[in-house]
Amino acid sequence: MSEEKEIKAVEAVAEEAKTEEVEQTEEVSAMASVIHDPNAPVVTVKQLLEVGAHFGHLKRRWDAAFKPYIYATRTGIHIINLDKTADMISKDYVQLRDIVAKGGKVLFVGTKRSASQVIAEEAVRSGSFYVNNRWLGGTLTNFKTISLRLKLLKSLEQLEIDGVYDTMPKKIAIEKKKVQAKLASNLSGIKEMRKLPDALVIVDPNTEHNAVAEAKILNIPVFALLGSNCNPTSVTNPIPCNDDSYRAVKLIVGLLADAIVEGKGGDVAYAYIKQDGEVLNFDKAIKTADRNEEYKLIKVRVREDQYAIRAAKKGKRKGKPVVKKFVKKYNNKPESDENESSSENKFAPKTEVNKEVKEGE
């Protein structure tokens, strides 16, 4: 019996050793799968050109600080130099990967229509936090208060899971569900965030100016996708590109998400994709681009910018015409009413006096 026990013990030790060897080989293979050629580009100019990342805004909408990243102007639209964009993406990729490799956490922010869906998808894929509906003021600078709202959201969700809402009075349950839905729409992406993030990935710093300002106060690096109407000096890591194009935003945000995935030892989806043919610079690549397709996209871009300009003007002048009309109406109507009432007041006493005098006579 003792010999059988010894044999079983030896077999158990051998099995444990085998499992450890398998786990080690799996870890090595996983790490080997994310090792890339250091000289290979993270993204090529051709890939960026295909998604329309080179389109800026109308000349009159540009920010003067964006001048170093402008390649040329076509039919009133600024063309962004994608050589510089590709270089900056490569540098930011390495920096973001190193932050995550040291245990850092990243927060994705993008509330505009062309970015909100991409931000949620890529943040979930990379295991990061995100805000894609509305940036609440003080999310970073007043995180203690925000953390209390996160605890409230978790407690309300637990009530729903436990079925406590069914035992409550209907009116109270409806009110609690409304609060839960409101909190979830703004805070669901940062529900598990227990401390401040170590980096931010932002789409359009003009739209997300509050997030940029809070990160600047707390010295948090900001990796921002920005168009020709933004100031690149307002963020630490600018990426000049077409920040209104869904395809361009998806590619570049996907590359930054790949940096996070690689920092955690996973496989990338967008970065280091090899293409057939020679690697062209932007000057050569834009000459080989389809001009008809490019002009179509430029026309679309002009229409979008003109619509944005009209919408901005309407927003600025929203109250003024109403006030003017109200003042005119007020000045016209009440003045006539006052004249009528004043005429009645002026002449009524006199007529009464005249009547009394006539009756006295």
C-alpha cells in the first residue's frame, strides 16, 4: 500500500510539472506574438489616406497654431500632412504602451456623434474606462464626489438584480429607476474606476475642453485626436487628423487601444499591419489617390463646415432677434395702449368737470 501511495504522489508531482510547463509556454507564446519589428511603422500613410484622415476644415475655421501640420489647401479645405500624423501616432503608441505596462489605467473620452460608439467599443476591447455621453464637471478634479455617485449607481443596480424594486411601492420604484438610468447614461463607463486615470485618450479637445482642462490641472497626459480648428498646444500628445470622420476616428482610436492591449500582453488588431508594395510618403501617396473620390469627400467636408458655421451663428444670435422683436412689440403695443389710456385719463376728468359745470349752470 505504501508503494502505491508513493507512485500516486510521484504521478501527481509529474502532472503539476507538466501543467506549469504548459502555462509557461503559453505565456511565452503570448508575449512572443506581440513582439514587433522596432523599425516597422505602427500605421502607414496609405492606411490613413484611405480613411480620409488628411481632411481638415475650411480655411476660415482653422487655428493658427495648427500651421506646422498643414500640407496644402484644396478648394478652401486644409489638407493635413499625414507623414507627421503617422510619426506622432508611432511615438504616442510607444508612450501609451509603456504607461499601461507599468500598471497604468486609461480613460477614453469622446461625446460627439462620430466618436461615441467607437470610444465605447475600443475602451471595452482594451479593458479601459470611457465617457461617451456627457462629461460631468469635476469627474477628475472632484473625483471624491463622483465616486459617491458611482457607489449610488452600484447600489441601485444591486437592488434591481435582487428584485427589490418589485417589493417597493410603484411610485418609489419608478423614481429610483429614473435616477439609475440617468446615472448609468453618464457614469456606466467609469463605474469600476477607483482612482484617477494615468492617461486620457480624447477625440476633439474643443468639444471635450472641460476634460482637457481638468487633466491639465492634475498633470495627466492627454492623447488627443484633433482637427485643423483645434490648438495642438492645448494637449500634451496631439494627433493631427480628421476628427469628424468615423473611419478615421475608428482607425486611430483602435491603434491607441492596441497600445493598451499590447501593454497588457495581448494581440493587436490595427497596428503593424503589413501592406504590399513600397511604403510611400504623403507627397507620393496623395498623388496616387483617386482625385474624383477625393473631390467628392472635399465637397462633403465643405457642406459639413458650412452647416457647422450656420449652426454656430444661430446659437450665438439665438436670444438677440427674439429680444429685438419683443422690444418692438412692447414699444408699439404698450405705447398705443398707454396713449389710449392716457387720452382717456386726460379727457375723462375734464368732461366730467364740464358736465358738472353744465349741470350747475
